[in-house]
Amino acid sequence: MKAWKVTGIILVAYSMYAGLMSDVPRLVILNETIRNLYFHVPMWFTMIALLGNSLVQSIRFLLSGQDGSKVNLNLDLKAKNFAEVAMIFSLLGLFTGMIWAKATWGTYWTSDPKLNGTAVTLLIYLAYFVLRSSIEDFEKRARLSSVYNVFAFVLMIVFIGILPRMTESLHPGNGGNPAFSNYDLDSGMRMVFYPAVFGWILIGWWISSIRHRLDILKKEK
Amino acid sequence: MLRVKAIKTIFLWDWELEYRRSSGWFISLLFSAIVTFLTSLLIKHPSPNTWLALLWMILIFSALQIANKTFSANEGQYHYINQLVHPLELLIGKSLSSSFSTLLISLLSFLLFSFWIGFPKSSDYSMPLIPLIVSISLGSVALSFTLCFTSAIAAKVDGNASLMSILSIPLLLPTLLVSLRASKLALLGEHIEQIYPLWIGELSLCGLSLALGAILFPYLWRS
């Protein structure tokens, strides 16, 4: 097993153990739910990392046929697999966030820019999968969905990155609410939070590459 | 190198086609008129928020209606066009012509909307109409630029109308939110200084979709 995979396992195992057992700041309303920071936030980092790689693979695919050589369909397959696993992580982030929202805001769902951003991300990538499934020809499918992937990723980043800052929000880090790093992410929490983020990204990457290898084996068969 | 003449030809060609089979234009206009009339029967004296939501729902579906047929020529015609113009010139010409029709239809729907439903009661009578119209115009142009690109994708997948909606509606949300906010401020009679950053936002979203489209369209269009 490669070193980065071992690192991923160790970091996630450590963050799970330390996340539940370590000392956390006592804050009103948040109370013990602050531990969810170690589980909820890494999901989003992982989602963005995987979608980022999906974007890179799509761009590589579009560039691959440039010099008259044959296009590399595997790159597009990789983009699809990374996007699929990213959607799993986005659902996980959504559910962990809903549990947290119920505990602190009193409701599972509110019309918050961050939540809407998640919903839109899910819709965009579901549309991407629908687009893929509605084209029969392999090469055409790869080309059109890569183009859509690039177009959609940029507009999604505009949506989830810029617009929430324009509107008021309950979510930390938006609309005047300070992000955790400003006041209560003390150094003890950082020691668990950052390993959790890196660990989950590695695990997500691993899952995606296994799926990708499986797809290639299926294709060759 | 982009040739202005080619873009102009595509633009004029589109308009001539529209003019010759005027049914296309007429369908879009009638569509918005029917929906607006239906809305006016269903709701009386809406609040500013409801008013804007209804207006933008009508505008977005009219824009979708127009974008659906942006690239609806048959394969043979495109074989011919591709010989003559660069894909970029085609995209820009098409974007301009479809944004122009979207703009016209939006303004006409806005006219009908304010005629049948009126302006919300709570708004000031001295409400400046110009900022509202500017917000709506910029918003609908930004919508049509994004829609033009997704319509090209949908056209490559045999122009399926519902696929077109699935692909484009999530992508329209940034534009829609900025435009909604701009028109809300205009409707509430805010000062121009508070509205114009949002106009810049609408314009930069236009630019963003056009730039992205320009980069990606050549890959999309080669077959």
C-alpha cells in the first residue's frame, strides 16, 4: 500500500478518536456540537478538492486531441468518477450540517446562502450525470460533458464563493458572522481539524481512484 | 482572428430568419403574454417580494423559450455555416442575436406585467422606472448569454428541451440572484449609488459566461 493511503487512514482514524475524546472550548449554544467541525467541514474541503481534480481531468481531456493524436477517453472517465465521489461527500457534508443546524439553529433546513449553494452544486452535477447518460456515442459524450464540467464548475464557484458574501447568513464565515478561525478555533482544535481535512481528502482521492480503476477494468472486459 | 463582418452576418442572418418565419418571435411573445395574464388572474396586489419573484419567473422562462431555438438549425445548415465562419464568430453572433431577442421580449413582458398586475402598493409613487428597467435589461442579457452556451450543448444532444432546462437553470442562479437584488433595490426606490455595484455584477456575469463560452465553444463545436 502506498504511503499516502496509509497517511489518509492514520489521519482520519486520529481525527475520529481525537475529535470525540479531546478537549474542546465550552461555548454557549454550540456546546459539544462544536466537535462536528472535525466531521462536517472536511467533507466540503474534500468535495472541492475532488471536483477540482475532476475539472483538471476534463481540461486535460479537451486538450488531449489537439495535436491530431487520439483523444484519451480515460481522462473523461476519471473526471466522472471524481465528480461522483465528490457528490457523495457533498451529501455527507449536507447531512452532518443538517444535524448540526438542528442542534444550534433549531431547524434542519433554512434558506441560507451556504445551503442553497450546496443544493445548486448537487443540481449542477446531477445535470452533468444526466447529460452523460443521454449521449450514446463515447467520444461525443466525453467532449460535451467535459465542456459542461468546465463551464459549470466556474459558475458554481461564483455561486458558492462570491454570492454568499453579499447576503446575510447565519452560517459562520458569512454576512458578518466571523469564521471559526477568528475567535474560537483555538490551537487545540486546529491540531485535530487540519489533519481531519487532509485525511479525508486523501481518503476521498483513494475511493475515486479505486472507482476509476474499476471502470477501466469494466471497459476493457 | 475574429471578423466583425462574419459576426454581423450571423446576427443579421438570424434576424432575417426570425423575421421570415415570424411564428418564432410570435410564439415567445405570446408565451410571456399568456403566462403574465394567467399570473394576473391568480394574484392580486402582490407584495414587492412576490411581485419580483413572479416577474423573474416569467422572464427566466421566456429566456429559456428563446434560447431553446437558438441553435435549432439542422445539421446540413451548420455544415455550410462551419465552412464560412469560425466557431467563435458563430457563438458571438448567436449570443448577440439571442440576447437581443431576449431583451426585447423581457421588456415587452415587463410592460405587460406592469400593465396587468401593476406595481406593488408599498412602493413609492416616485419610484424611478429607469433603474428598474436597466436592472431587468442587464439581467436578461446576462441570462441569455449563459443560456446561449447551454443551448449549444443541448443542440448537440438533439436539442432536447427538458435537458436544456436541467442543464441551464442551476447555472442561471448567480445571475438571477444578482438581478433579483438589483431590481429589488430599484423597486424600493433606493439611490443609484447602491444599485450600480449590482449592475456591474450583472455585467461581469455577462462577461464571464461569454468568456467561458468563447474558450470552450471551439471544443464543443468540432465534430
